[in-house]
Amino acid sequence: MLSIEQIRRDPESVRQALASRGEDDPLEELLELDARRRQAISQGDELRARRNQASREIGRLRSQGNEAPEDVVQEMRQVGQEIEILEQESRELDDRIHSILLELPNLPRPDVPRGLSEEENVVVRHWGEPKTLEFPGKPHWDLAEDLGIIDFQRGVKLSGSRFYTMSGYGAKLERATIAWMLDLHSREHGYTELMLPILVRREVMEGSGNLPKFAENLYWDEEDDLWLIPTAEVPITNLYRDEILPPESLPRYYVAQTPCFRREKAAAGRDTRGIKRVHQFNKVEMYKFVAPESSDEELDRLVADAEDVCQRLGLAYRVLQLCTGDISFPSAKTFDIEIWSAGCEEWLEASSCSNCTDFQARRANIRYRSAAGARPEFVHTLNGSGLALPRVIIAILENNQQPDGSVVIPEALRPYTGFDVIPAPGS
RNA sequence: GGAGAGGUGGCCGAGUGGUUGAAGGCGCCGGUCUCGAAAACCGGUAUAUCCGCAAGGGUAUCGCGGGUUCGAAUCCCGCUCUCUCCGCCA
């Protein structure tokens, strides 16, 4: 959520920042509502001050055994009604302001490349040589099906399109990759591992920015009003909701593996083959709560931690800085990591690392004190995949496939898989 | 799912209609004392919002929402969460 104070103080730069994202701004309406709201509050406060004073006087008289003067009581009864009207007015204005603010995205950092579509994203670096196969390689949907490790038909039988099942070597490869990534981040990069609920309350979805605007991409249980998370970012963001963290408690780094659920309504018809875009997938998510002044630097280190995963798996990748029009709703600055996959011959987005500045912290009311006695400030939050499983599995399978259809397991994963190779079909 | 108990400030805990934003204690911060520390003593210690350059002042907040009243932490109604016991259950 954007700060109404900032909008009041400097509407022009907020307007420009929103325009750089391709967003129409409602600032004029917002400012007018805000002015009216503040006026209603002032008037109400003034009346309440009068009433409090009179009530105190009545109390004093009563304690001395005297009756309250009837004209004062009458007048205060009148004042009470006026207060009620003003209260209702300011509550309504507040609701309207709040609901407008909930729909506005974060403001891009000044150093984010300007542009309205993904065409304007900037490749900031490459690592590794994109793999080319010496033989006709298969895309993973053929490869995995031939190996008998992914069953698309039976996934559809259970749950419909964009669902799949994994078995045998495939299931073990996924589990091993998750365990290895969690160990890497927790043992070597300083993250604390978490196990989290994947069903969350409505307000938790609001805190992370997924509601109210993106409801159609979420699965929802109506009876209990619980929502299936599209990423671990959602529960982690809300861990410290409505808390004031003491000094010295930042930064905090967390890592968690959860299933992620996405309806993919907006992408209907896209990427329908294979496991690149599915309704349920596993993801290892990194997350940071940091002091505002350090968030840009922390983002760079977050990206580096995600890159480390790719490097250790020997996956060639490129890092993109997303332009103003392509960063996600809560983000002020985002880097994507795309890994090369030799079968379908494309760059696959395996990680998206964002600095959400105080946007989620304001929504979820997460604050901290920089020093004992200091005024509470909103923290900055960052999130990044480290990494998203299906796409890592795609790249591992496609890049490491052999002419006979077998797949060699990356060295780093072998202690976790317990096998070095997924044997060729029929062997 | 059934029955009961309960949600007060960073924590514990008092408080059943009137100068109570809230006693007392703990914790924390500052000071006195000390070579230094401990102890003791003194003082300070919530958040949000509005007005104000500031100093300062007003208002709101005792789980949440509503009601009664000149006035609600205190009374009434609804909701919610926690705990205990029973039932069910991986």
C-alpha cells in the first residue's frame, strides 16, 4: 500500500511513478477524499473534546452529591448525535480511501529501467554457456513420459488440466532437489528454514498484496474463507503482521518450501504442454525482512543466492532487470533469473527476486524500532524464488538428456537422490 | 462437534459506570551512588491520528463490531481468538 502522507506531500512524483508502470492514477479523487476525511475527523474530535469536558464536570458534581444541570445534559445529547454523524462520515471516507489504496501498485525505484512491456526488460548478465545438444533432444514432456517419471494423463484424471503426477526417479529427483536447495540456503546463505500453512486467511492475502486485486488467480475455500497460497511469500510476509520488532532484530532471512497454487486464468491456453505452467507446483522461497536503508543491497544478495543454486546445478542462466511496466504489483524493483533449457530451447523463468520496500509492510502493519525508544518504522520486505521446482526439473532433464534417452543427475544433487542417472527407457 | 473458562500496556497483574491511557510489579532507558559493577534510590518508558514550523495541544484505542448513557475497560447484544475437558481423528 502506498502512504497517503506521501501522496498528500508529493502527488506529482507519485503520479509519474504510477504512469511509468502504465497505471492510471486516481490521485485527484484520493486527495479530495483525504481532505474531507481530515476535516470530518477534526470536527468530530472537537465535539468529543467538548463532551468529555462536560462529562467530567458532571462526574465531579455527582461525586459531590449534586445533580447534573439538565440543559447541559440536553446539549451533550445533541452533541452526541452530531458526533455520530461525523464519525460515520469519516469512516465511510476512510473506507473509500483504503479501497482505492489497496488497488494501487508499489512505486518503482528510481533506477528501474522505464518501459511498459517485457520488451523493455534489460539483460544485466549471463552465466554459463546455453547448452546445445549434439543429437535431436526431446522436450521434457516427451522425455519424462518416455522415462516413465511424469504421467500427464493420470494427473488430468485426478485433477484436470495443468495437473500431473511424478513417480519413481522423477518423484525422488524433485524431493532431492527441494532438500538440497533448503540445505544450501539454510546452511550456507544464512536463512532460517520454515514450515508453513498453505491455507491462509483473507487478511493475510491482503497483507501480501494478492487480494483484493488478484482474487481470480487464487483458489479459495468458501466455507472457512481460507485461501490456498500462490507462493510462500504470502504466509511469510504475514509472520510479523501487526508487530513492532525490537532493535537489532533485522535483518531476518527465511527459506521455505511449499506447494503453490495458481489458477492461471490470465494465461489460459499458454504453455499448455509439460510442466512449465501448472496449477500446483513446489517452490523454495527465500524471504527477507530488512531495515529500509539496506533493502537495495539486500536485493542484490538475494539474487546472488538464487544464482548460486543455478551455478551449482550447472544451469546456464541470464539475469533480467524488469522494467517499470513489468514488475509485479507489490514490487519496487525486480530481477528475474531465466535458465536455459535445451529441449524446448527457451529461457525459463526460474526465479523472480523483488524488493517490495514498505509496500507489504504497510499493508500488513509490520514495523520495527531502529533503536530503543525510537519511533516505529515500516520494515522493507524482499522475496525471491530459490528456485521454482518444475522449471528446474525441466532444465535438468532437458539439458542432461543423453542420446539413449537417459538423464544424468547433476553432481550436487547425487548425495540427495541416491542415484547418478535416470536410466534409459526399457533398460 | 459438545461443555466450560478467559482475552487489560513489552510481560505479569489490579480494576464492575465518572478527572483511568489505565494502580502495582517486572523488564527496558536515563540519572544518583561507585575505581567499576551489583544493590538501593530518583526520574522516564504505548500506538495511531488531527492541528501546529516547533513547543505543545486535541482525539481514539483495555480482542473486534454494535447498543445503552451526559459519560463505558467496566452494563447489554453479536462475532472472533485462546485455554481446559469430552467426542472424533492423521
